[in-house]
Amino acid sequence: MSDHPAIGEGNVAVITGAADGIGLAAAEAFAGRGMRVCMADVDAEKLEKAAAGIEGALALPTDVSRADEVERLRDRVLEMHGRVDVLMNNAGIGRLSTPWGEPDAWRKILDVNLYGIINGVQAFTQTMVDQGTPGLILNTGSKQGITTPPGNPAYNVSKAGVKALTEALQHGLRETEGCRVTAHLLVPGFTYSGMMRPFFKSKPDGAWTTRQVIDFLLEAVARGDFYIICPDNEVTREMDARRMEWAMGDLIENRPPLSRWHPDYAEKFTEFAGS
């Protein structure tokens, strides 16, 4: 299968959260296709080390929670390369939160995970549309933004916002006459990334590698998929579909919220999911 036309030798890819994990794997994959890679991350030292391992990569320290820094990132990329063909808004963090506590964690998570992507969309989209060439905007979401499991509501809210934003973005691009840019929502499964390393000394058997996620992403984008929902070594695509269907059923059937985790519905969900 051929790559999306925005992905090609000499084209320019901008990736945030690129010092590690899925972002770094994306930078390596794009560079392997001959693209000029611009890597952004808030950790300047880690970013420099990561970029040093990719020939020709440009390291641009950026705090995506600050709109002025994301605009500066755009301007620097245009100054160096004159164009942007792929934008991957990938930077994200995880911190513990509860529904009515940890206000600082709520603020930081939303600033990075949601506003970081809003800032990227606001800074780059018009430039990419105006180029008149094929373009990709890839936003990293999460299954937690779809089924919103209990345990970390701030993270869930941030990723649910990314889903809604990316859907609206793709609709707007589709309705823009002459636009050749498309948006896509990446939804990784259980992935052994930098965010997971504090909890696991080595890759769990159930987790995918970050490169598996990127390979799956590139194949899905080439097919024209908008929702790129990755399985892993524990959860199949079919199981993801059943979980998402059940979550929507809470609204349709007026069940208690998060009924999948409600003791009165545990047996019903098990039967529904077929597990």
C-alpha cells in the first residue's frame, strides 16, 4: 500500500512530544521515508539527544501549552523549510486526578493534552491549507477519551476534547473548497511508551511497541481512515468496538454513567462483550 501523498521524500513533518515514545517513533518513521523532520518537545536536553539519532532532524524545544511558543515553532519551521506537510500534535502528559480534587493537575493536563493540540491546530492549519498541497494533521487521542473509565477524569476530559476537536477539524477541512489537508485521530492501545516506563521496567507482553503504533497509523492514513483505533496484544479491535458500543448505550438506554464498572451491570457487560 502506498503512503498518503503528504508523506514523501523532501516533505516536512512537525511532531510534538517527539523526544520519546510515539512521537519519537513517528519522527524516525517519517525520516525513514526521506522527510525533513522537525521535532518539538518541552524537554530540551532529551529532545536534543533524540534528534541527534535522526539524520537531518531539527530539534525545536517548545512548550505546547503556550500558544506563542507553538506559533514560534511554526515560524521557525517555515523559516527553515518553507512548508509543512505533516503536523502530528502528539505531546501529552499523565497525572493523577479525581473529580473534585487536584486542581493543579487538572490545569496542567488540560493545558498540555488539550490546549497543546488546540494551539497546534490554530497555529498550523491555515498555513497548510494555503499551501494547496496534500497535508495531514494527526492528533493523538486516547481510548480513555472515548469510554472515559474511572480513575483519572482530568486525562479523560482532555482526550475527549481532542476527539471532539479533531472531528470538528476534519469536518471543517472537508467543507473548505480546494482544501487538500485532512485530519485524523490516533487512538493508541496499550503502548510501552515513555509515559508507561515508570510503571513497567520492561515492555509487558500485552503492550505494543511505539513503532507498531506508528506502522498501524501509516497504514490507516493511507486507507483514508479518520478514526485510527489501535489494538494491542491484549485487546482486539472487536473488543474495543464492544466497549465503545456499551459506553454509548449508557446514553441511549439511560443507564448509570460508566455502567461498565457498576456492580449491577457487571454480568450484563460480560455477556454483551462476549468475554
